[in-house]
Amino acid sequence: MKNSLLPQILTLIAAFSSVGSVISLSGQESEKSLSLEKSKNVESSENRSGSEAEAVKTGEKIQPGDQPPNQAGDSNLQPSRTKVSQATLQLKSQLESNLKYYFAQKENSEYRSPWGVMHAMVAFGPYAEMYGKGRIVKDVDWLCNNEKCRGMQLLTTRRGELETNNGPGRQGHDGQFLAILAQSQVPKTRKLTVGRRSFSIEDLINYEMQTCKPNTELTFKLIGLSHYLDSDREWKSSDGQRWSLERILSEELKQPINGAACGGTHRLMGFSYALLMRKLQEKTLDGHWKKADDFLADFRNHAFKLQNRDGSFSTEWFKRRSFEKDPQRRVQTTGHILEWLLFSATQEQLQDRRLINSVKYLSNIMWSQRKAKWEIGPKGHALRALRLFYERVLADAPQLAELMSWDDSSASIR
């Protein structure tokens, strides 16, 4: 594995590979943006064995669906970070306070829908905990066991085959649950239960492959399938069409950013995730892979052009510069945009003062207004942004694990 990719591997590691006993995996200016897209001529997101961890050290390629090594804090795997400024270091204490505080605000299956619980997982991955049937459980276990959330279930079967329940409160986008599992590094062998039937994430992968359709939103499928499949994999959907990850990428490149889910940030995340996995597999960036890589570089610059002076990002996403007074809206847009920028950043880009100013802004508002009833979706993405910065810049994985393992007596039920 090339050393230049190690910082990005840490983004994927995200401290989510069974550190100690913490984890239980058992179980979008409008014209500007349009011209930007047009100018690119755009066409058609349990433990590894010792041998797998050793492969990273010896330079072998990461295989699709592989867990990054569980020695997340191992000095042999940690890249040498760029010297962190004093101003950046001063963020650490508040970030830790934020992560601790919000981790303790546990959701409750009686009041949160499957969609809401998935967004709690966005924030903390398989560390995320909730109250289910009066006890503290892992969000990932609750969802994979298809337990009820506000009376709704995420998974179902049809003619004996695994499917997802889509719609309000359930899965909001095709492939969303698989994308959440992928970003949380849950292995594809993980058991999924529907009634008395047992499946695995491999069955969910197959379902998402079979239901690919052109001219539809494939954003979340791209994230999930990029994680679990070889980037050159080809297959046939249930209607007989030939598909590949590059075709999904080409379909997504034809779609706009402005007007897409959450201002287009999820689509950008899909591009970034797919490209990262392609690079980790040490495969050539040509064709639509190269177009996506070039497009992201341009859009990254575009995002910063719309950034507000206080470090927040535009409340009109990527359409134009805007600053609404509503803190919910500011957390929503800044959280989503910052999350994508941090995930896709190189180690050098992580020291960009514009990025650090945004982290400081978001951390300040989340802490100063911590008693606010943030909407669960924006809150989840904002917290993931803060967590990504903390992981990639300020701490090693075990330190994050420690943050997620204090006395639960301070937890509040929501």
C-alpha cells in the first residue's frame, strides 16, 4: 500500500475496528455551479485476521469489503502527521467535550424511527448506543436485528428474499442502510435477522445490485457497493441490464449537484468514497473515474468560494453564498459540507485554515447550543464532521474509543 494513501485509510478506519471491549458488532451561486458542471463535460460512500492486517504493512492491496486493520492506533500504521498548529490543538478539548456530551444523549427506539437511528449511527458508527426495550444497546445491533423503531422496521422479505422498507421514517434513499453499514465498517458477513429468517449483509449487497436502475438516484448504492465490491466488478440487475461500479459512477455524474439530497453533499460523498476505494485497490483512474476525480477537485474549490467569513458554509448549499440566522439551517449545511470536505481531504488539505475555521465554527455552535433540540439528520452529519477532524488531525483511534466508554450514568434518554 502506498504511503500517500495511509492518511485516507485512517478516514475509513475511524476507530471502528474493535478497540478493546467498546464495540460489539455481534452480534450546493446557481449559474456558477451549473457552468462548473457543464464545463467538465460530465457524462454519463469482525476483526481482521493477522494476515490481513499484515497485508497493509507489506504493501498488498486492500480487498473490497475488507475491514481496515484493527490496530487503528498502531504506530506502524499511523502516518506521520503534518505539524499541527497551536490554534488547531486548542480545538481538541472542545471537540472532546462535544463528542462526549452528544454520545451520552442516547436515542430511544420508542421515539426514533429507523431513519433517525441510522443518523445516530452516522455520528458514531458502531459505537452508537441507544435505548431499546429499556436497556442500552448498540444501534448497529438493533438495526441488524430488525427491531422496531417507533413501531417501524427497516428490513422485510419478499418471496423469501431480503428487501428494505423504503419511505418516510424508514429507508429514505435506495441503498441508504448499506451505505451506513459500509461507512461504519461493518463486515459483510454480519448477520441480519428478519423474523425467524437469517440473512447477512451479503444478501443486502445482492439486493442493492439487483435493483440498480438508470436515471435514478444511485448515490447511496455507490457508497455501499464501492465498499463491499471490487471496483471492477460487473453484474446483471433483475431486469437484465449490465452494471458495474463505473456505470453507477457515470449515472451519478449525469445527475446535478444542486437539488440533490442535502444540497448534493451525499452525491459528492459517493464520488469520494468510490474513488478512495478505487485508489486503495491500486487501480487506474481512467474513464469516468478520472472525470469524477477532476470534478471533485473543482467542486472543492467551489465550496470554499461560497464559505462565509465566520467559517460556516453557505445556507444555500452550493447555489450561492448565503447566511441564514436559523442555527438549525447553519448546522445542517455546514455539517454536511464540512463532513464531505474532511472525508475527502488529503493530509495537507486538513491543515487548510479555511477548513479549520469551519471546524471551529461548527464545534462552537454545537457546544454553545448543546441544549438545543437539533434535528437528528443534521446533528448526525455535524457530529460526524467533528469526529472526522478529531480522528484525522488530533487523535489516534484508541483516544476516540476512550471517549466512547465513560460511565453511562450521565446518559439522557431521548
